[in-house]
Amino acid sequence: MSSSIEVAAIILAAGQGTRMQSTLPKVLHPVAGRSMLGHVLALSDAIAASRRVVVVGPDMPIVSEAARKQVPDARIAIQAKQLGTADAVKAAAAEMAGFTGDVLILYADTPLVQIETVQAMLSARRKGASAVVLGFRPADPSPYGRLLMSDTGGLHAIIESKDCTPEQSKITFCNSGVMAVDGAVLFSLLEEVGNTNAKGEFYLTDIIAIARKRGLTCAAIEADADEVLGVNSRVELSQAEVILQNRLRHMAMLNGATLLDPSTVYFSHDTKLGRDVVVGQNVVFGPGVTVADGAQIKPFSHLEGATVATAAEIGPYGRLRPGADIGKGARIGNFVEVKAARIEEGAKVSHLSYIGDARVGAGANVGAGTITCNYDGFEKHFTDIGAGAFIGSNTCLVAPVKIGDGAYTGSGSVITKDVSPDALALVRPQQVEKAGWAARFRARFAGKKSGHG
Ligand code: UD1
Ligand code: MG
């Protein structure tokens, strides 16, 4: 593929998406933790599109904002009325002025198209086809435009479902909607598109027959039906999620992670797992997680916005929230929640703890039930635990507070003042013992049946 030809992407997102039954515009619904529009914008990044135009409806500022947040130089075109897909592409004309490279037309509600497929379309384009359409063979072709192929394998025309003759209805090769078109002719082809058809819409698909009449060649490439799934309802949204999760699981394994039961591990689009990472059953990765080589994520753990260094162990039932930074060989055990805290190399927080807004120094041991009391109802405060410190079980660390290197806290202590390095801080009442008390107590009730507490 020659790299000298520029690529632009026109992303159609003007549809209302009424079947989603949502106040959120359809294309902002997430799949694997990223909006559908976000996936399509990421694809445009992957092909190094030098211009991105997102076509939105007139009342969709939140779609434009989302696009610009992800791609600051994204251009926004407003389609005043939804007169059809050709009209939608035409709405991008002003933003496309002066562009003569290859134009990729993408639907923002078709989020699973892969870079390799688009590259294959662009190389077919550069072999001489003025327009390359991405086709597929759905289980039920009835709602889709049919691809009329010539005997020599070229694409002759696309006939929309409602305009098909009974004979054309039998065609199983369908239009996914994704197209790569020569930017030098795209808008002049669109000028010729009319709306005398079953739906009274301006069909983008008509540009194929128009191009053929001009003697230009057109082609089709076939994709897997899963890859071009279009999302119109929450049912299809869930199907897209399943397809993408399977793809992410597959990639994680090919990259060297072991998933003990892949179908129970849920990824975010951006989850990064190193080699020899072992992920147990029923683990959920929210956005922004990086796990380094050789770390273990044991069953029923939930991670988001967290970094796990090499050879660290999380879970079972570990909970890493944003800003959790788990050092090399450190251990986060069952029912431990970590938020905005750095757990340094080899430190252990093994059972039933909350560590938030904190540092746990290298090699420190945090006993069962330890809580950093980081919040006073108004502000968050920091807890600093030194290297090699030993925090007794059920310690409350009332932040801001600092535990020196190598210091101990006694079990059950409520620590409100800083502790010097290598000291023991003990905050608990003296133990009182009353000899024989229990025996006397029982004797008082001799002969009576004990009630049910
Ligand atoms: C379109 C194709 C059909 C293809 C099918 C695949 C046309 C005429 N037909 O049909 O061949 O098989 O997709 O799903 O292109 N949109 C706008 N503005 C508009 C109309 C549509 O932005 O005025 C956007 C929609 O938001 C959507 C996409 O374009 O993302 C496709 O529109 P839709 O109405 O779903 O087209 P189909 O009738 O499904
Ligand atoms: Mg559709």
C-alpha cells in the first residue's frame, strides 16, 4: 500500500437512534468501555486519517463534544435534515474542501470494523477501483442493500432492499455501509444522486451505479458479519459487546496471557496485559488497567484505572480503583480495596482492608482489617506508611498520618499521630482481668435454660 495517498474519514452519526430508548445519543453508548463513536474515531487514528469529519444532527452538541474530546482536530458537519446517507456524506463537503485523497465512509453505530479490513479496502482502491464497498453475508439479508456483482467480480450496483426485484432479493451478499471512495470523484458522484426510490431518500449506495456509468470501476471486499454488526437497539449493543469481548480475550491470549476461563474475563478496550500474566475466573477490567509481565490476577477481582507491576498478586476478590499502583511482587489479598495509593515493591495488604490516598512502603506488612480513614466528610487526606513497617490487624490510620520506616502499630489501634521510625504505637485500653468472674456468673443462673440470643 502506497503511503503517499492521504486518507480522510467521514463518520456518519446523525441518526437519532430512537430504538435505543435512551436519553444518550446512540453513538455514545459504550462497548468495552468506549463509546461506539470512540471506536470508530480510534479506527480513523489507526489508518492515520489526516482529516476526520463527524456528521451529526442539528441537536447533538454532546456528540460533537465527545468527538472533539477524543480527537481535538475532528471536524464537525451538521446534517440539517436526515434525507439519507448520500445527503449525510454531502453535509461533510465543506469540511472536505480541497481533499483529494481516499475517503473512508464509516458509520458511528458500526463499531467493530478492524484496521486490517480497512487496509484491504484501501489497497483495492489503489489498485484502480474508484469505490470499494465492504460487503458481508448476514444470516438474514432482508434489511440490507444487495451487492450486484458482475461476472468478472467487479461491483456493478447496490440495490436497497425495498427497491429490489424478487430476483435481486435472493442475493445474499450485502452492503455493510463502509466504503472507500476516491476523494477526487466522491462529491461529483453525489451530485447525481436523486431520491426517486422506495424510501424517498438520497441513497449513498447509488454512487456505485453512477460511477459505473462513467466507466469507473468499483469493487467489494467481504467481511465477517460480526465485524460489521450495526447497533440499533440495546440487544445489538449487547451482541457487539460479546463480539468485542471475545476479540479482546483472544488478543490477550495471543499476546501471552493465560486466561483460566476466557468467557468469564471482561476487558476494557484499552486493557494491557503483559506476558505470562495469569488471569483467574470472573475478573473484570474497567478502563485504564495495565498489568505487567508475570503478575497474577486471581478470581473475582475488579480493576479499573490501576497499574500492576511484574510478579504482583491481586485477589482473589481484589478491588483496585483508579490510581492504585501496585509495585513489583506486592500482594493485594481478598476483600482489599485500593484507591489512589502506591503499594511499593514486596509490600503486602493481604486481607479485608481499605487503602485509599496512601503510600505503603516497600516490604511493609499491613494487617487484616486495616483501614486508612482518608475522608473527613469534606476533604481527602494522605496516609504514608514507611518501608518495612508492620501495621497490626484492625488498625485505623486517621489521615493525615505518617508511619515511619520499620515502625509497628498494635492491633486494634486508632492511630491519629505520626509514628517515628522503628517505634511501636499502641492505642488501646489496658486489658482488665476478673478472676473467676465467668464461673460465678454461670452459677447465678444454674438450673435455668439459656434463652435464644
Ligand atoms: C444503509 C445502506 C444499506 C446497508 C445498511 C447497512 C444506504 C442507502 N443504505 O441502510 O445498503 O445495507 O445501511 O446497515 O446507504 N445516517 C445519517 N443521516 C441520514 C441517514 C443515515 O447520518 O440522513 C446515518 C445513520 O445514523 C446510520 C447510517 O447513516 O449510522 C446508516 O443509516 P440507516 O438509516 O441505518 O441506513 P439503512 O437504511 O440501514
Ligand atoms: Mg441501518
